[in-house]
Amino acid sequence: MRAAVLNAGRIAVRDDVAAPRPGPGQVLARVRACGICGSDLHFARHGERMLALDREMDGTGDAVDLDRDVYMGHEFSAEVLEFGPDTEESAPVGAHVTAMPLLAGPDGIQPIVYSNSVKGGYGEQLLLSAQLLLEVPNGLPAHHAALTEPMAVGLHAVNKSGIQQGEGALVLGCGPVGLAVIAALRVRGTEPIVAADFSPARRNLAATMGAHRTVDPGEETPWGTGDGHRPLVVFEAVGVPGMINDVLRSAPRGTRVLVVGVCMEDDTISPFFGISKEINVQFALGYDPAEFARSLRSIAEGEIDVAPLITARIPLDDIGWAFEALDRPEEHCKIIVEP
């Protein structure tokens, strides 16, 4: 089969990748659409750094060899082709499905994220865990269903923040993650939602997804744009050094900060800022099965319109171009690969 791979920092399309075969508890599926995630861009550029940090943290960083083909793609929707032996058919053959990117097998559970062996969504076929399959309802298009995963990231961040009715939200950074946070806040009924980004295109998308006000940080400060009497929850979705410290320095007393932007470099904070104002900082990653299912339902039922986020749909052969194009925030937000 054909699949795109990362090898030594470069994206290439292989025509002779061995097609996967489903084992017990697994499903063979044909990929219909797969979104390109910012974490894939991070891994392509900072893979060695990410693996080194994994080694420091829990010793798992040697699981991926960057000098061999690495399979990626975890924002997918697909068509069920075949169930493995002794596997209960959790959806009909031919069904349009999505699933959390986790593959159960004899060696335990492996993420469908970056791997030298587990095929991802940047290819014609992949294996899924039968027990995690979710049928896509309401005739939702494949390229919309593929955004279930990033929308679940936003929902998880909002849930982790514990934001309540009567609390305002400030979202710093309106890339795909920040936009997913805004969408989840709007569904929850949060008001006001203020969004800040240097990019006019991304500020426009933030308004489309539910922000009540957008701010260009180059022209005005995002601090003080809401109701000064409301408790504030800040979502840091930029992920560059200095952002967390700037939030600690600038945020009102008692602010809660939810960090969802992935900074790939060492950073420094001044604890004095946070201590002086009793600021609570929480980090968030991923989602749980209920949040994933809820995000699919929100898209399928029209609570969240993901169509404005999709700025290109491409064949597999154009994936190298797409990885470069996503550096241009005025042109692209979410690019969908259709193998």
C-alpha cells in the first residue's frame, strides 16, 4: 500500500509499504481522511528533542528510530474493511468510523501517533482497536469527522480548567488547539470568550468559532479586555518560551491558567508573580473516551462547525507541501490528507 513516512526529518511517500493485517481485537480500515496535527509538525522538526525529553521523564524515548521510516497521522476517519480473528464486530463492514488513536495488541496498547511499526492515518490503511470504534453519525463527511480528535483536545482542556458559569475566558493563541478550546467554551456557554493572536486570519477564525472579542497583541494588551470583576480562566495555547511567565506577570489575582500549548524548549518562570497573585497553573494533554465521543457528537449534531477550519484537502502525494504550508497561518489552519 501507499503511505507517507518521516525519515531523517524528511517526509516521503512510499509505494511499497506492507499492508497491516488485523489480529484479535483489531480492525483493518481504509483511511478516508486524516488531519495534519501541529504535534506532527513538532515531531518532524524536534523529534530528537521530544524523544530525549521522554527518556528523561519515563525512559520511553528509544521506542522510535528517527533514521527509519516513522508512520504518523492520528486525526482520522476511516471505513471498516475487516475484523481480526475472534473479534466481535463492533461496527458493520463498510461503516464510516473514527476512533481514539490507540491500538491494543499482544504487547499491550500502542499509540497511533509516531511509530516505526504501527501504521497511521497518512496511509491507505491502518489498524484500529475494535472496542474503540465509533460509527460516524448523521452522514458527517469524512474530512469533518477527522477533526473529532483535535476537537476532543480542546474539550479536555476546557474540562480540566474547571471553568464555571460566570467565569470569563481568555484564549492566547488561535491555532487549531486554541480554536478547539474556543469551540468547546462556546458549547459550554462561557461568556465572555476573548481570543488573542497576531494573525488576522486566525482572529477571524476565532470569532467564527465563538469568541466574543478578538485582540491583536501587537496593537493592544489582551489583559483588561473582559469584565474585571469576573474570575478569569486563561488558556495558553501558544507554546513558546516566555508565554507562561508573561501570563503569571500580567494576569489578575486569582486567575486559573490552563497550559495546552506544547513548548519544545526549556522555559523560565518567576514564581514570585504566581505566588503574589495566588495563580493556579494546570497543564493538559489529550482527552478521555467520553470527551472523544462527545466531540464527535458535537460535530455531527451541528454544535461545532469544523468546516471553516479546513483550508485544504490534499492527496497523499502533496503531504510534504502541506507540512511546509502550515507554517503560513494567514493561509492555512487545518489541512486534510485524503490517501
